[in-house]
Amino acid sequence: LESLKSLITKQINIENCSTYLLVAHQLNMNKELNQTIQPFFLKNFSKISKTESFLNLTKEILMKHLNNDTLDVGEDEMEVFISILNWCKYDYRSRKEQMKDLLKMVRYDHFNGKNFANFWYSFDDGDTKMKDSDLFSNWLLPFLSIFSLKMINLFLSL
């Protein structure tokens, strides 16, 4: 096991980190290998979330890591939101039911309002029609409306 940890430590990078997480999960070696893999994932989340291997992670793995307070998302929690949307879009038919649980992990009060508006209007959901789904209209949009009111009040108080 120590030699496996040593090997992973030497070879882990942005492209293969998600694969290592997935394999550790599948082999039920999370505790043993996460000491090596998890810190790298949390520190490099912004880059890792843009890789194709990230899109192959399971909901369980994502929930465990997105809920971690040391997840490095830079200045804006939108990184988490966008990564969830892209993960769901990758296999929308089988993941659309999982999206709500993942979106609950996002800390919307840490969004940059201008960045969100720009993103929302430019987000290409392809043929999934995620923006038109019941999840967005019944759950996410009302929540974002509250967020928007907070942003308007903040702007008016300047």
C-alpha cells in the first residue's frame, strides 16, 4: 500500500487525478488513498473540473469533495456550479435526477453576481434543455431570485 501511495504521489497530475479518485472509490480504498489524492484534488479543483476525467466521477465522489471547506475555487463559488452543470450535461439522461442533490452543495451566497449573469446567458446546454427542466424552474430559479435580491440590495447600499 505504501508503494502504491508513493507511486500515486509521483504520478498524480491535473489530467489523472479524477481517475485516481474513481479507482480508489471502486476498490474501496478511499481512506488509504485519499490522504494522497484528496489534497491534490481540493487544491487544483478549478483545473481538474475542466478535464474529461472529471466528468466520469460518481455523484458520491463529487458530493464528498464539493462539501469540503478546503475546496479551492478561487474567488468565486461559480466554479462549483459550472462544474456540476457540465458534469450533468455530460450524461444528462442518467444524471438529471442527481443534479438537485449536487446543486444543494453550491454556496450561492459566494457568487459574483455579474459573473453569474454573464454565464447564465451564455451557457449552452445543448440538446439537454437543462435550463427548461423542472429542476431549474421549480427549485433553482426561485433560489437564484433570492440571491438576485441580495445582490440588488447590496448594490443599492453602495
